[in-house]
Amino acid sequence: MLVEDEVPLARLVERGLRKEGYVVEVEHNGTDGLWHATEESFDVIVLDIMLPGIHGYDVLRRLRERKIWTPVLMLTAKDGEFDQVDALDLGADDYLTKPFSFPVLVARLRALVRRTPVSRPVSLEAGGLRLDPASARVFRGDTEIDLTPREFNLLQFLMRRSDTTVAKSEILQHVWDPAFEGDDNVVEVYVGYLRRKVDRPFGTDTITTVRGVGYRLDAS
């Protein structure tokens, strides 16, 4: 199955794959892609990240939560280092950026089809917090912490960069969108939300402000 919202590109890839002997199901939004991935069986899924309906990362996360281990290749214009880390930690099997070579795409699909199903992604641990990318759950000790999707993604980014100070601009690029044009104070607001959930109820101070620079999650 190919989940791609750029219709001309989807048609081009579909035609090429059919010529290679594949039977191809095409969806143009995350909602339909998720439904078909859960209701039907596929050998491999090619999944865009920036999708209407449901974001590609959320499609992938929900598939893994439901124990659907169909190999997934993320096909996207987002080529940042942490975009790839996010995808792989959520359970993606491969990652290919646009523009791409069609023969390379076909070769990677063949490799994925030959593989056994992926294993469950490991949890992240830092600052006394445990985050499970596959189930989108966060714990401090035995206590589960309820986060919104944006809060979860922000915490996940900070945990991956634990003990490293990250600037607001870097957070906006990786947690929001590279094209985000709003006020960067939104980062400060969401850091405040996180602190009220992951620190204050527990008497901890995991997320610190580095004045004039950004924020740091202390691993210890």
C-alpha cells in the first residue's frame, strides 16, 4: 500500500510498481491509509509523513500499538536527522527522502518484503521518565502521565537530546514544522505544560531553562 497525498507522484509510483509486478493499493490521506492497513493485509506499506487527516507518524504509531508489524518505509520530503530518528523509533523499517531514485525504492521494498516482522521499539529513559514511542505512553516510576500529542512529541524530542541544550528554533523545526511561522513563544508555553505534568506533581525539576539559549532535559 502506498499512502501519499501528492496525487501526481502517487500515480507515477503506482504505475512504476505495477510494472515491477506489484499489486498496489493507493490512499491519499492518513485516515484511509490507517483504516486499510488495519483491515487488510499488505506485504509492505510506503507511508508519507506530512499527510492530511492523520499525520504519518500517528499512522505508524497506531499501527504498532495494534501489534500490526507490516514493514513500513517512510517516504518523505523531511530529511532532518531527528525526523529519521523519530520514524525509526516509532517502528519504521526504512526511510527514503524525496526526490528519490525509483530503482532504489524498488530495491528497498524488495528487501523489506524479504524481512521478518519488526520487533517492538524500545522505550526511552531519561530524568526518571520512561517514554514508549510505540504506545505513546509516559511514566514516572509506576505512575502514568497523560500528555497531549504535542506534549508527547516535545518530551520525546527533549529526551532524545537529554543533557543537551536545544534552542526554541530547533524545537520548532522538529516538533512543530520547518515552515512554522507563528510566535516562538509557543515553545515556552508547551514547556510550561510539560513541567506541570512531568515535574511539579513529583517534586522534580527535570526540564531546565538555559536563559538566552533554550531548554535542557537533565538525564540524571
